[in-house]
Amino acid sequence: MIQIPEPSETTLLSIIAVGFCILHILTFVFLMPPSATRTAAPSLEKALALYD
């Protein structure tokens, strides 16, 4: 039987940190409504239209 060497603590923490970041990015992409990302900042045209 082939024995896999035990990963170091730093390796395990790095894997957990990368997984944590990927999870949060996927959560942002799939759970945020599209309107929240598109209308977060008003466009310059809309802002200038208020002063016409």
C-alpha cells in the first residue's frame, strides 16, 4: 500500500484559506442580485441629468 506523506500545518492552512476565498467569490457571484452590482454607482449621465 502506498503511504501519502502527511501535509504540514502551513499546507493545510493554505488550502483552507484558498477554499475560503473561492467560497466567498462563488457566493458573491451566485447570490448577489444582478441589479445590486450594476446600480451600485450611478452613471455620470444620470448624475448630470439631474442638473439639466
